[in-house]
Amino acid sequence: MCELTVYLLENDREEKLMEDVATITPEGERLVLTDLLGQQQIVEARIKELRLLEHKVYLTR
């Protein structure tokens, strides 16, 4: 499977925001994370790093 786990980096810590993310859609200053079941989470952040081989996305504010 190619789903992603999304983390927020703050104060040298990583906080897991969401697992099994299938899409990340930018909407202005926000990102809409959508998982395999269609559940969504909206985050005011930007993408800092993609680690595709590890299936990880890191966000910052």
C-alpha cells in the first residue's frame, strides 16, 4: 500500500497527525488530509519534507 503517515514538526518533536492518508489537498494556507475511508483533517501547515520510501510526510507551521 502507498498510504502516508503525516507528522507535524514543532519544537524539535514530531507529532503524528493522521495515518493511512491517501490525499493531501492544499487550500490556501491549509492542507486537507483525507484517509482511505474519506475522513478528513484540516491543518494550517505547510509541507516541510516528503519521505516517500518511508511513507511519511512532515509538516511545519
